[in-house]
Amino acid sequence: MDRDDVTGSLLQDAATRASAYLRELRTRPVAPAPEAVKRLAALDRALPAEPSDPSAVLAELDALVSPATMAMAGPRFFGFVIGGALPVTVAANVLATAWDQNSARRDVTPGTAALEDVALRWVVEALGLPPGTAGGFVTGATVANLTALAAARHAALARAGWDVEARGLFGAPEIAVVVGAEAHPSVMKALAMLGLGRDRVVSVPVDGQGRMRPDALPRLSGPTIVCLQAGNVNTGGFDPFAELVPRAHEAGAWVHVDGAFGLWARAAPGRAALASGLEAADSWATDAHKWLNVPYDSGLALVRDGAPLRAAMGMTAAYLPVGTERDPADYTPELSRRARGVEVWAALRALGRTGLAELIERSCRHARRFAEGLAAAGYTVLNEVALNQGLVSFGEPERTRRVIAAIQADGTCWCGGTVWQGHTAMRISVCSWATTDEDVERSLEAMRRAAGAGERGPTRGA
Ligand SMILES: Cc1ncc(COP(=O)(O)O)c(C=O)c1O
């Protein structure tokens, strides 16, 4: 076989294996079997001294690792808010991997730069953000928070006459940072990486759904960044943007919104009101690898005014071409990177507005059904299930933990645990295009079975 034949047959082999894997996810247990995880020990061997046949390498990968994966791409994985990848995005990802474009500069990779332009415009439109919003395609919401907050840091200090990229933070005017007490840890990590500190923030108390309490917002003055949240990772709650954003703006603060998954509520007419008012903010972080259901790693840092984002992320060097149009690398921390816009484009091209709205709406309907089914069985739903998150207590903390372990071991579905405002709970996150009504009913049945097994009946309250 010549080199092209070898490549062709390897890709065919990969496609055959990948589709068999995805087909099997519908029926296999969601968590990997403990024996499969044990067999991973076979990976741990010395660096091979000689080359191997690539098809044998692929076969080994499939044989050893496929059975040891968590079925996150399947229809009944409800742990974390992460979703599965739409088939069109998996296929587009394969094609884009073959292109192997280093998508830093437009002059060099015009095709993927053009896809990013369109994908960015479509995302901004689908989320109802201000037309012309600038953005960078990053690895995920953690880096999207970092990127957008770097723009916020630039703008807050520029207004005080300080060029933070040139001079750093030593001797700079202080920036006050305000966060909700339930801000996602990725926001705190981003603040730490930016030299803004995770412990010096002003933490504003929240209500029982994790929403920032407007009556507890302190008086703001001087360079200030206010970090709000669209979609609490436990409850799905949204900060009251319509009240908070204007107040922050009156004080001259920059408002950033972490909307890793919650921002997508705006794409579904029936849910958009939950997130209303956030369009007036200055920056937003979101994930495409969550509710848009594209493969990892895919997040978006979105900033109303592109200038502070470019000031924070731009890079120049004599060997890098300078264009007059948008250069992707001017908007992201990375220089070399894969063409993340490809799958975002493919998802939106395939779903259209109505398909996206239906995906979001369906997940929310499924979360509601879980909550109703478990409440009817006598268990305590701890959150208002307005979005795609359910928080359930099966009784005493130890009992709830046991039920979660039993559900995971049963394999019909997979949910994780959390402690929400002192209550031990199971999290149910519905986020995948692949989940059907039947998957929800099967999973509900498995949850009731696990909760009922070995117990005389449900006990209430954690
Ligand atoms: C509200 C929120 N922000 C940020 C993140 C971090 O996202 P990523 O894991 O894509 O970096 C998450 C992840 O679940 C989240 O729920």
C-alpha cells in the first residue's frame, strides 16, 4: 500500500470503530466496567523502541481505552453540564483534524478564519448579544472567563490611566472585584491568574437558588469589575441582571457574565426571559462544548467592545503577518491552536435557530420530568427546576451518597453528587442532543430502583 492508501484505510478503520463505539453507548452501562479500568494497566509499558504498524496502534487504543471511557457522548450521562457531541460536529471535527490548520492568522489559514467569523456572528445572534460583539475561540469557559476578565482588567485600568499590559500590576490602581458567593470556581481561578486575587474579592450573598442578592450589592466606586452568573452549576439559577447590570454601570464598573451553559437559555424563546438583562453587560464567557453539543475543547470569550480584548490578547512579531481583517490570535491567549470555530459553525449550520431552541427546550423539559418523577416518589427536589438542572436529596447525607453510588453502579445512567447550601444532593444535568423521553423514563426508573433498594421507604430532608 502507498502512503495515501494507508492513510485512507486508517481513517476508514477509525470511522468504523468510532461509529460502533457510539452505537454501543445506547446499550452499554454508562460508567466503565471496573475490569475495563483495570485493563488500562496494560498501557503502562516502556516507550516503544521501534515503530509499530499504525493500524495495530489504533486497534490497541480501541481495545484498551474505548471500554474504559465514561459514556459522556451517550444519552444517559447526567453528571456535569457537558452534553454529547452532535454527529455533524464529530464528523466536522474529523475533517478539520485532517486539515490540520494552525488557526492563528487569517492570511495563512483563510478558510478557518472565515468559519470563525461566521460562527462568532451566529453565536452572538443566537444568544441575542449586541451585534458586533467581539470574541475569541478558546478551550472552554475557564479560559473564556480568563480572557474576558483580562479585557475587563485592561479597560478598568485604562480608565484610570494605567496600561496594565505594559506596566503590569505593580503600582497599579486597585481594582475592586465583586462576585456572587456562588461564583463558579473557574471565575476565582481566572481572577487568581490575572493577579486580581481570589481572596480579596467582595463576595455578595446569594439567595436559596445561588442568585446574587441585589439588596446585598455593596456601593461601588473606582475601577471595579462585577462578575455575574448565568446558570449556577448546581441549581441553574441566574443572577438578576436587569437590576444588577444598570447599577454596576452607573458606578462605572465593567460587568462580566459567566454563562458557561446558562447563556444558551437565550436561544430558546421559552427560556430566554431567565437570562434577560445580561445583554447589557460588557463581556460574557460561554461554552460551545456544553449546550451547543460540540466536541471538547470549545469555549467562547465574548466582549462587547473588541478594543480591550485585542489590547489584552494581541501579539505582534516580525515573522507574523499583520492583516487588516480579524486575526483569530488577537482574541485568544494562544497563538497556535486548532480551528475551534469549525464545529461551532457545523452545529449552528445543522441545527438552525429552531433546532437549537428545540435542543435547549427539550433538555429543560427532561430536567423538569426528572424533578417531577422523583418528587412524586417522595424525594426532595432542592432547586427551582427552571432550566436543565435538578438537585435531589434522598434523605440523610449518607443515604443520598449511597443512592448516588448505587445509581452509578447500576449503569443505566450517571449522576454525580454535591453539597448545596448544606444539603447533600444528587445533581442531574440534562444537556445532550442524544437524550430521548425514553432515556429519561429508563433513568428515572433506575433512580427510583436504587433509592428504594434495601430501604423501607424514602425519608425526607437532608
Ligand atoms: C458556570 C460555569 N462556569 C464555568 C465552568 C467551567 O467550564 P469549563 O469546564 O468549560 O472550563 C463551568 C463548568 O461546568 C460552569 O458550570
